[in-house]
Amino acid sequence: MSNPAVTHRRAFRRTDNYTPGTPKLKFVQEAMPALAPTDVLIKVHAVALNYRDANIANGGNPWPVVPNGILCNDAAGEVIAVGDKVKTLAIGDRAGPITDTENISGREVKRSWLAADEDGVMADHVIFDENVLCKLPEYLDWVEAATIPCAGVTAWSALKGMSIGQTVLIQGMLTTRQASQWPRRQENGPFAYSYMYIGTGGVSVFALKLAQAAGLRIILTSSSDTKLLQMKEKYPAILTINYSKTPDWDQEVMKLTGGEGVDIVVENGGTGSLVKSLRCTRRGGIVSQVGYLSKQNPEDLRELVPTIIDRRINLRGINAGSKFDMEDFCAALSAAQSRLHDLVDKVFPFEQAEEAVEYVWQGKQIGKIVLQL
């Protein structure tokens, strides 16, 4: 077992103070545990933030979280030590953990999410069992690679089953202002065009990247004309919808798809948008529920069951993805040598983690926010 002299680490733990305007993170230096036989010690080079991190830090997570836990589940780093029974990784490998450390093959009955059920990766060193780690593509820089485990794998999993000529819709990202209203936690042919309805968050821009690579036509949605214009300048071929100005966005999507509806929806709003997403999915299509960004109100689901039955929709939950999914995604990226730097909106130094979390909470990003160490 190689064991460099790493006895302590720097990390940011949550304050669990959900009062607006108060710090959400506390910088700590803490002792590192000894490596178990199948453990791997990783020197973290980059950590990517997701909306769920800002949501957890502000008390909005709908599931329990460990007190004062470490945020984030997206990280890329270098293996610097391994336990004496580690077989799949070696010193010098590039690796990152899967988001749900119980989800290896996709058939497991348990789950354990980083940054919620257990500590996350907002630290300069982390230790994980080799079974929950994946090798990362060698050709990517650390910032790019850090975006893969959660946002990348979520988009990859949610779009499973798409093919040339199908239509794909990604329900647009709601603003943080809307999401912050929640109660807070107390203790046609081979070359036919396809369509994607997309927002401006991390999963959305990853899905845009994948859809482009698959030759799909894209419809982009946001509540911000500024964001839509910026994305239009970056990707001139896309169509755009401002859903705040078009409340009946599901009808607009039906018009854009000739009244047929889309084949797959990547749905990230939750109760406030799910029924509309179902309405603009073709009969027999798929809705992948990946998030819960809107204000959650059960009253919005009164037409859920009849709509699912009428349109014969397959509604599937996407919990990021399994280790196998992440390995498949990394293999696909490596085969295509696809760069991911265009998905990164802004890079913060590690020491500015608090500012980065607030940036995401305010919904300022178009793409991924990354901390660099």
C-alpha cells in the first residue's frame, strides 16, 4: 500500500443555517482516516457544482441529509494512494466517484447519495472504496472531467433510447427565485429532424451537447431572454422558447413538432411541469424525471393519472446513473474525443466555494460552475 503523508485535508462543510444572507459553508481542516484495504485516496483537482448543492445548502432538499455534511458529488482527481487489495485503480490514475454509491449495476435496492446521505467531495482529498470510483477520460482537463459524474451521467441516462429521427424534449430550468419559495427543511426517416426542449442548467447543457452529437434538432427554453440569446449565439441552429412569456409551452412544443409530440422528455421541474410534459409527449413516449426545480404542489398532479393512461406514457425516475452508466458515458466521450469546456460557465478558486454556491443559487449560470484546486 502506498501511503503519502496526507494526514489532514481542507474541506467545506455546511453550516446548516438556512437564514437568507448567512454563510452556508464553513471552512475546516480535519484529519484523514487510514486507508482500508480496498480504499483509494484521491487528490482532488476540480469540483463541479449542481443545483442540488445550492438547494441542500439552503435547506430545500426533500430528503434527509447528514448534519453539517460536505457538499458536492462531482469531482475529478488523481489517485495518490491505494489500499493493498485494490485491483482496479493504480497510483496516477484519474478518477471520480459515482453520485449514488449504492448504484453499481442499476439493480441494487439501496441508495446513498454523496452530499446528502454521506459526505460529498468539496475537499482537497477524498477517500472512497474502489467499487464506487470510475476512471475518467485521459484527454480531458480536470475542470472538464469534474462535470461528468452527476450532470453528465444524468443527461446520458435520461436520454437513453433516443435515436436519429426521434424528438427529445428537456423541460426548461426554473429560476432560483421560484425554487426558493419552497418550505425550508426544518431539522420519421434516418435524417429527419428531431427536437429538444432545453433549459440552461448543468444537465440541460450536457443534454444539448449529447443531442447535437446525435444529430437532433434543438428547442431551447429558459425564463431569461438574455440566456436564450447567449445560447442562440453559441448554437445558431437551435430554436428558443421563453416559458415565462409562453405559459402554455406544452402547446408550443406540440406546434413545433407538428402536433405529434416528443419521444423523450427530460423533466426537471416536478409537480409544476410534469403534467404539461406528459401532454407534449407522443403516445407511447418516455418521460425521464430527473429533478424537482419548481415549487412542489401535489394539487398540480390532479390530471397525472388520466394523462399517463391516455398518452400511454412511460414515466421513469432518473437518479443520476449507475457506475456502469458512468463507465459507458466515459467510453463514449473517449471514443469521440468530445471536449466539454464549452459546457463550463465559470471557474472559481476552491477558496471561493461560498461565492460559487450563491452564484448557482441565484441562477446566474449558463452551464457548469466548477471549483478548481
